[in-house]
Amino acid sequence: MAIKHRPEGPPPLQMVPDNGDPGPTAKTSEVPEVASAKQFASNPKLDARLDGYMKADPKLTEYYTNLVRQNPERAVRKLMLNEMNKHDQNMQYVSKVMPQVKEWLSQQTPEVQQRIQERIQNVPPIHQEVALVREAKATKMRMDFAPKPRQSMAAAV
């Protein structure tokens, strides 16, 4: 079963009995120019993979297409449920490594601690612990793999 191509543009107007209410007009049902001008980033390699996945599982593709079309609020809740599950997985990881991160941070200079705090200050509160762990790991990696000053041959002898 192939995905049916939807025509571009706003959905067609539905005819309703005239009850004196002017109802929707072509002018009010048009997509605002700002929204229609919005372009989304596209990654051709990712799009090709996604197209292949969607063709491989047409029933799932049809399910999501119908879900979005028939019940957009439910579709949003489904997407948010997936995001919540990812967040829960991240928080399980954070709870395991946070003691080590806090110990490592306590051994760092105040400048390093402040730099990490500055990098995560604009992160929403619900994601700050995850961001702290990631930023601490990234900082540690930069410090561990930073080029070390070489000793001269005379100093080594």
C-alpha cells in the first residue's frame, strides 16, 4: 500500500447550509503568508532512509497519517509520549552518573564550574541535569585530551 500524495495548499472549503452566518471564506481559510513561507531543514540522506523505512512498514505509516489527519491532539500526545520516554531514559542514566559528575566538579576550579553553569543556564529546568552531565563529560574530555606541554630533551635528562 503506497502513501497517497496530498495536494499542496489549504484544504478545500466544505459547503454548509446557509444559516445567515457568513462562515469561512476563501480569505479566512488561506494559510498565512508567514506560515507558508516557513522552510524546514532537509537532510537528503535522512529523508531517503526515512522514505525506505516508511515503505517497509506501510501500515505504521498509514496509522500515523490517519492519526494526524483525524485526531491531531492525539498525534501531539503520541509524539510527546515518545519524548517523555526518552527523557525518562536520560534521567535513569543521569541518576547513575550524577554522583561521579558531582565529585569531579567539586575537584575542579571555580572557573571550570562557572563555565559549565554558564553553558547550561538557558536550558529548560526539566533538562538541566542531563545538560550538566553532558557538559561535564565534554569538558572532562577536552581537558583530558588537550595537548600537554612537551618537555625539552635537556629537562628530561
